[in-house]
Amino acid sequence: MSGLHEECGIFGICSPVRAELAERVYYGLYALQHRGQEGCGIAVCDDGVITAHKDTGLVGEVFDHLTLSSLPKGNMAVGHVRYSTTGGNERRNCQPIVVNHQKGRMALAHNGNLSNADRLRSELELSGAIFHTTSDTETIAYIITKNRLVTDSIEQAVMRTAEVIEGAYSLIVMSPTKLIAMRDSHGFRPLCFGSFPDGSYAVASESCALTAVGAGFVRDLDPGEMLVFSAEGVRSDRSLCGTKPRKTCIFEYIYFARPDSVIEGVSVHEARLRAGRILARECPADADIVIGVPDSGLDAALGFAHESGLPYGIGLIKNKYIARTFISPTQSSRTDKVRIKLSAVEATVREKRVVLVDDSIVRGTTGGRIVALLREAGAKEIHFRVSAPPFLHPCYYGTDIDSEENLIAARSTISGIAEKMGADSLGFLPVTSLDELNAHSGCCKACFTGEYPTEVPAFSRKDKYDRRLSEMLP
């Protein structure tokens, strides 16, 4: 994976009886660790009292046995793993956000990125709101709280909030008596739920997290749908369903989601195999072997090998004990991690013409380093193939691509990119082939096409609120 950043993963559980829910959420977050490695948190509701712990770091670093045992038993809990698409990597920006207000307490976990966060935050600040974080999630929390003060229930407050926030948001909101799951009307980010034999329910960004905790998959939330879990069971509100065109992020299938997840009826593994097969037909190479960049390039490489008839081999080994390269928030740390993250298998690639399959190229720095590793291991030729189209435009919906100046494909030709990376040839998945990756119509491809489903913000740097805060300080 060549330098892309994603957003977060969320997980929630509602039980009819008081139970050790923090441990279940812990395992759910572990299954979603690939979606965010900068910070995490868990909040538990025990008879209306919400107790939370969160910090920067991986799930296994933030929560040990003592930390988990310090969280009480409860009947509801919510968790979050974070990558910072808006707001810096600091403890204050970790989630869930816990809010105290006149009508009680609330914990909120958010996956996505608001495209109208700047305007909404400015309006709140002008009305006297004081922000404690630099994340757009706090903006959502403020609006829900304001609406809760003038509505009869927390679900009404969430629905009113959904009518004014724009962009990508899959939410889990925990009140003293209810757990609410909400997916935005475009359905940018995935959200699904499952059930346990004991009558408990779980909500997660991906189905792999439900499997990890032993929950049976029920279904995905539809775009615009809100589910309310309580002692009375589960209730669906579809008031906003169908109000906007479906725009599920296509990169969930190409890279973000775990291969064993199923999103809206589509196996992520199968989608990546299809991408590899299409790539082999559209961008063939005269080569001896096909290898993939671990982990998310492996499925597409296997598809390429099946379609082309070339043998598939293990040409790169990944160190499993460091975070994903794309998670690193600075270029210097990305480069350092590439050096220790991957190593080439010389026996596989020496004196071979190699097809190297990865899921994307953003800046080209990681791809160039991988090409160099294979050259050092004796590869005779390297034909780089990418199971996504070229990134040409910023994303405003939770994928941290905030400037065309950082996108190598926006500044170079394909042959120019190949030369900069040291590859003998380079091929991308055609943008016209993206619809073949899933079984439903309506995916967001704005980072490839520039056709955005919402109004785009004028300024989209992820540290925009941190910069403004530093400018205000003496």
C-alpha cells in the first residue's frame, strides 16, 4: 500500500443483561485495528452511568488486563479505533467522546469525515460553544446535544442531526438507556449489525468484527437508516433512506476493509480477485511470476495470476509487528517504517521478470522503495500493476487525500511515474472497470474522477483546527 490514509472503525454492543461487555468490545476493536492505529477507546454504560477509557496507541497497548477489568460490567458499550483525518493524533481527539448535558450523558463514536464541518463548527463557536478537541466528531456531538435539549428522545436528536450534517458518517451513539446506530444517506462508510444467542446485539464497521466476537451477521444498515437498540429490542427508522444516491466508498472494496468482511452482500476478497483479473486483461505483462504487496495487494495478485496463467509466488514478507505504513501521519515516519516493514524473498524473485501488484499509488515513495527492495534481491524486470485507478483528486469523506500536490498521478504521466519508481512498466485498473468490483450500483469514485456527491469544503487539511488553535495562542 503506497501511502493512503483512512479513517476509523466503530463497534457497539447492547445486552439485555448486565455483562462484561468491555472485553467483547476489545475483541471487536482488535478485528477493526486495520482501520485505525493512532488511538482507541471503550465506553461502558452501567445503569445509566458511562465510564470510559481512551488513549493514543494500538488496542493492545491502550488496553491491558488491568485496564479492561477497571471498566464496569454494563448493558451497553461502544468502542472506536482511530486514524486522524480531521484533528491531530492526540489523546483529546481519541474516541468515544463522552458528553454530559442537562438530560444525561452520551458517548459517541464516528467513522467518516464531514464535508460541512467548517461551517457547522463556526456556527457553534459563534453561539458560544467551546471545543475541547480538533476533531469533527465533537461537532456532531454538540449538534446532537443541542437537538436533545429540544426533543423527546435521543433518537429524535440523532435524526435531526443527520438532516444537517453532510459527508461521511457512520455513528454509534450510546445514551443511558439506548444504543443508536446511524449511517449517512449516501452510505459512504460501511455499518452492519449482528446478534448473539443470548439476545444481545452488536454493531460494527465491518462484518469481520461481528465474527470475532461470536455474533451472527444479520445485515448491513441501509444508507440513511437508523437502528435503535434498547431493552425492548431493535427498531429501524428509515426516514432518510433513499433521500440521496448511494455512494459507498469504492476503496472499501479495494483496500480499506479486511478481506474476510462482506460489505453490502459483496465479499471483499472476491472483489479484489475480480480487480486482479481485470488488471491482467487490461494491463498484461510478459513476465515469469506474479507477487503481491502484503496484505491488501495479495488478493488482487492472486486474481492477476489466475487470469494471466502466470504462477503466483510469495515475493515479499511483511513484519506483522508494526503498524500499516499508511497509518503513519508524517512522511518521515512512513519512510522509516517501509525500511523495516517489508523484505524481499530472494529465492522467489532472483533473475525473474516480476509482476508486482499493489492496491494503489499515492505519492509513489513507498512503491519506489518496494521496487528497490526487489531490485536488490535480484529481480530482472519489475512490472508494477495497481488494482485501483490513479488518484487524481482529494477525498473529503474520510480518506486522507487532502491535496492534489501530494498525488503523483496528478503531476506525472504513467510512464513518468514508472520511471520515478524505477519500474519497467506500470499499469492501473481502468476507472471504467470499478463497477465490476461490487454487485450493486452507486459507489463514490470522486478521488479518481473528481465528481463529488456533496459540496466540497474550501479548506480540507486534516490539521486545520490544530493550526487555527496554534495561531490563536500567544
